[in-house]
Amino acid sequence: MAFGWLPGAVGDIAHGAATTILLIAVTTLAGTLLSILGAAGRRSGPALLRRAIGWYVEVMRNTPFLVQLFFVFFGLPSLGIRLDPILAAMLAMTLNMAAYTIEIVGAGLDAVPHGQTEAALALGLRPRQLFIKIVLPQALKIIYPALTSQIVIMMLESAVVSQIAVRELTYEADMLQARTFRSFETYFVVTLVYLLMSMALRRLLVAGGRRALGAGVS
């Protein structure tokens, strides 16, 4: 049977999928927080900080994610920084995602009408209160569809971390096809799993966005 191996492989596939979900969950939380800080710093921070964030974005967006991953996992030990494969994957994914989402969040911040900022300052709100209570919620609502797409893309790109032996979904697929010699069937099943995960993640993010940010999020 072409798929006779599948019942015995369910555990490995589930383990790989769970690791992929863990990676994207951590990356989404850390990357989004870092991108908010980066976008805010790029617009209101000191000149040196703005330049540093700008260079970070340019470097990360114009180099391959695989090279970034190898730099974190194989390069940092030369400086005495050794990371477990899964921690290295989380760090590389977070830094990569943040570079893209800094631009997305920044576009949302710029889209908030300046008159609202002036009105809030006139009412006595401090700059930090203004950003957290007025500007950021509106910006997130504006850019949420783009942010959702970037998170899904990052989940799919997480397949690259199999190159440093992180036991996520693609790694488990490679191990299965090496044992069963059923390349077509193995990658067909794993492709379907990725498809289902992507669709489920997008629906979850949309539902969560509507709950947290209100109507209009899609």
C-alpha cells in the first residue's frame, strides 16, 4: 500500500507539527513586540537609534533567512554564544520577522491621523499613554491583515530550520522518507499538513484580531 506506512508515522508528524506551532507562537509574540518597539524607535528615538534600526531592517530584509539562521547557530559560537537548535531557530525567526513587521507597523503608525495625536496631547495625555492607548490600537487595526499574512509566511519559512536539526515538520518528513523511501507520499501528506496549518492559523489570527481589535479586521 502506498500509504501503508502512514498510521505508524502519525506520532512523528504530530510531533513535527507541534514543534512548528511552538516556533511560530514564540516568533509571533516576540517578533511583534520587537517590531512595535522598532517602529516606534525609528520614528521618535534618537538619531543614532533610528539609523541602527534602519540598518538592521536593510540587512535582515536583503539577506537569505538560511544565512541568518546559520549565522546564529554556527557563527555565534565563535563569539562564545552557543544556543540549542530550537532556541537558535526561535532567535533567527524572530529577528527575521521583526525586520519585515517593523515596516508594516511603521506604515500603520503613519496612517493614524495626526489630528488625533494633537487632540490627545491637548487633553493632557503623556506621549507614552498617547502611543499605547490611541495610536497603537488604531495602527494595529489598519495593518492587521498584512501582519497576519507575514505570520503565516514565517510559519511556512520555518521549514528552513530543519537544516540545523530542529525536529519540526519538514525535519520529520525528511526522516520519514529516508526510512520508507516513499518520497511522493511523504511530502504529499506533509504538504497537506502545512496547508491545513496555514488555513487554521489564518482563521485563528483573524478571529483573535476581531476579538482584540474590534470589527473591521479581516
